[in-house]
Amino acid sequence: MKEETKKEIFGQSFERMEKIEGNVKGDAISLHVNYIRNIKGDEGIEKVEKRMEELGYPFNLNEIKKLNWYPIFTADLVVLVAKEIFNWSDEDIFAMGKESLKTSFILRLLSRYMFSIDKLFGGASYIWKRYFDFGEMKSTEMSDDYIVLRLSGYEVHPLICQQFYPGFFVGLVEMCLPDKKIKIKETKCFFKGDLYHEYLIRWEEKNKK
């Protein structure tokens, strides 16, 4: 393997990403693993593990404890490696974020009582803290047809904030508004010089032209 491959992935330095402090619950990594397994089978999981080991970050994806804490870099690396070895597009990563949350037992529990947009995203900070021990997510604006989410403290890799999280947030909104067409745009981004990430999420009737 070329030394250059070890130094960065999709334009971001491994050394820089490793230094980012913060942890994520194993349940969040399980979202990635379950999605990869559904699409690529057990063989796909083995390929991701092999590639992570080649890069110097061995990790057993079949022994994740959902309530344990793991470095956020490890969690994001699973997504980045999957994109690399399966040649997934940015749209594929968006779909991964959107579909993978359906396997989360924490979110299934939360959805039992956060079943409306105002309750779900009014509790955005609470949801974030259930998964992450760093950063903050909160809603800064909310109306009948849109919401603005602000995410601060996430600095690991732009692919996650620009593709995976938007898909994830769309999936969350669809849990509450299954009959609506959801659109999302990242209006601010740490990797574009802003102090935080901000997402504008809009919804409308599906049959509206």
C-alpha cells in the first residue's frame, strides 16, 4: 500500500481526524454496520474490516456494544471506508443516513413519545446527547412547513455533515411526516468556514408540483 493512502481519505488527514475529541454510542455505529450488511451482506462487513485494518485501525464490527462509547473517528471511518471500497456516490451516503436510522433501537424508543415535529426537534439536544458526548444540536427556527437545525462541535469529515447527516435528518422528519415530501439544505458548514453546521429542512404535500 502506498504511504499516501494512510495519510488521508477523501481529502482529509487521518492525523487531523484522529485528534478530534469525542465519542459516540455503539448504537450509532450499529446503524452503519446494519446498513452495510443489508446492502452488501456479511462479505461487505468483512471487506470494511479488512480495509480498516490495512489503514491501521482494526475494529471488529460484529462485537459492537450498543450502549458503550467509541471514538467518533472510528464511527465515521466505517462510513468513509464503505464509500471508498464500494465506490458509493455522495447520494449513496445520503441514502445510508436516511435508511440506517430505521434499525436504531434508541430512536424507536424515542419515537414512541416524540411523535411530532415540534416534540422531536424540540428535543433535538436531548437526542444528540443520547448518542454523542460532544457538540450540540438544537432547533433555532420552527414553522408549519420548515425547521432550522444547528449542529456545533462536529469537525471530523465533511462527507458526514454534508451527506450522511442530511439523509439522517430527512429520515427523522419522515418518521413524523410520512405523507410529506422532505427537502434539506446545509446552509452553513464548518468545513466551508462557518462556526457551525446549519440545516434548513422543508416539507410539502407529496402531490404538490
